[in-house]
Amino acid sequence: MKIVNNSRWKKFHIYDLFIIDNGSKLDKVKMKTDNPKINFVGRSSAMNGVTDFVNEVSGLEPYKAGYLTLALGGAYLGSCFVQEKDFYTSQNVVVLIPEFEMSLKVKQFIATAIFRESQNNYKAFVKELNAHIKRDFEFFLPVNDQGMLDVVFIENFMEEMSKKTKDKINGIKSILNNKQKKIDSSSWKKYKLTDLFEIKGSTTTPKGKLDLENGGDYPYVTTAASNNGVSGYSKTFTEKGGVLTVDSAVAGTCLYQAKNFTASDHVEKLIPKFNMSENVALFIVTIMNVYSKIFNYAYNEKRSQKALKEEQILLPSKGNKIDIDYMESFINDIKKNKSELFRALSHFAAEKLATN
């Protein structure tokens, strides 16, 4: 792969490359779906941002395939995709129309650069893109000797990445197929979360009260879904580790906290009533996050303590108890391979839960 030379990267304003269109600003709830022909793009990080398929709206021309969409706020702030088919958008999703002809690879590269900049320097509900997208949103891209966008480098880079990705996917598919053959779900049963965990809230510690700049041993856990929810480290803690945390403000993401920690608002704790190793925790976290997507937790329906206390999850069982040995060995086996193989469990769980 060609070595990236950071000295030949420069910042671009988003309007240097795109016309920023405000989007359709449609409400998905009000859309008709009895004769769906058009993709509906919302604030989502999955399925290329497509959250539904809807009827064509009389008098409203869909946007053309090949344009980019960008979520300006919410839990999936910065999610940027090249749309493969004609589409409408929800509110708070803008459309980026290229100012000049770009190949699909160049668009995909730029979409990734936009997403990374959004994740690094903007934050849902605090510093969103809404007020910045047309004013001062900038991101780095490679340039050639003339200081212009280096499309040759991008094309070569994306081609090399595409080859590596195909090889990796083929390898993963092979292992997934083998792994799925080994999964015997006949003994899996549903368990109430309250039978497995004590569900409590954490002590809210405002970020300003912690000296995160000077660091420490204890993570500060927030409602973010990335980086295990950690936004810094301090020298103090209020919560004991060895628990699962659940975001009760946004998407209901579940994470495993091995260390003692402090927490922001809306971080719920699942304290195990059994001896939970890291491997078992990771297994359960994977299942929990499949459920969060199925139940589509969001701002209007939060994964609150009340909701958690009503939840049941499907887990391997031995007799009337969860099969800890099975979960332990399953994750241990996965760890011997590449980390991407956690998808094996997610893939299986999604299929299994869809039929239960």
C-alpha cells in the first residue's frame, strides 16, 4: 500500500468540493410505504443511512444516486454515505452534491474523511454540525504537487483497500461459516435481565469536576457508543468495574467496564448476580447490542432502567442456568482469531432473535 505522506495533506472546506443542499426534510412517520420505490435516508450509521423505503412524493423530485448524505446531529452525527439509488432525506440530513465529476472511490474516500473529522471534533447534543456545516467545517484530504485534490492517490489507495477488504471478507466468511456450524442454539433460552443483573443508575459526575487533562487510571464513561464510551481518564472513581453499562439517552448501547470508573448522566449499570468473566461479559454485550438495534432505542424511546427491567435476552443455557462455560469458550476461541470475528456472534444472534 502506498505510504501516506501527511505533509501533502491539507484542509478543505466542505463547500470547496460540494454544493450543500438542505435535503428533503421529510418525516418518515408521515411517509407512505404501500408502493415503495424510493430510499429514505435518515440519521443512521447502518445500511448506508437508509432507514426505510417509501412511496414517491408527488411534486417532490428525489435526489439522484451518486450524491452524498451527511447526518448533522444526533447519535450518528457525521455518518456520511454515497447513495446508490435515488432518495429522500429526513430532517437534519444534508445532501452533498459534487462540484465536479468524482469517481465512486473518490466519493467514498471523502465520505470517510468527513466522518472521521465529525467524530474527532464534534459531539452529539453538544457541538453538532448544524451550525458549522456551511460556515467552518473543514477536513483533511491528500493533495498533489499543485496543491489540488490528489485523485490519483485516492484511486490507488481505494483500489488497494478494496483488494485487502475482499480478501479479509472472504477469510471472515470462511470462519463465520465454520463458526455458525458449531453454534447449537437448541438449548438457548430467554432470561430476564433482572434475573442476571442488579440494574441501577450510576452517580452522575460532570466532566468539569474531573481533571481529565492530566489523566489517571480511571475511565470517564459517557453515553458515546465509540471507544467503549470513554472520553478521558481521571484519578478518581465512583463506580466499581466488572459491570455492564448501558446508555439510556441515545441508542441504548451496552458496554463492558472492566475498571473502576466515573460516569456522565444517563449511564445505567448492570451489576452481575453471577461470577461474570470478561469473556462472558463480551458475549452478553454482543447480544445486548443486537437487541438495542432490534428494539430501535432512540431519543423518543430510551433504554431506561424501567425498560431494562422489562427486557429478556436469549442466551445459551445449561439446565435452568446460563451456560457460562459455553460463552467462555466461544469468546476465547474467537480471540484466537481476528477481532472482526465477534461479528460471527452478532450475525448469528441477529438471525436467531429475528425468529424469536
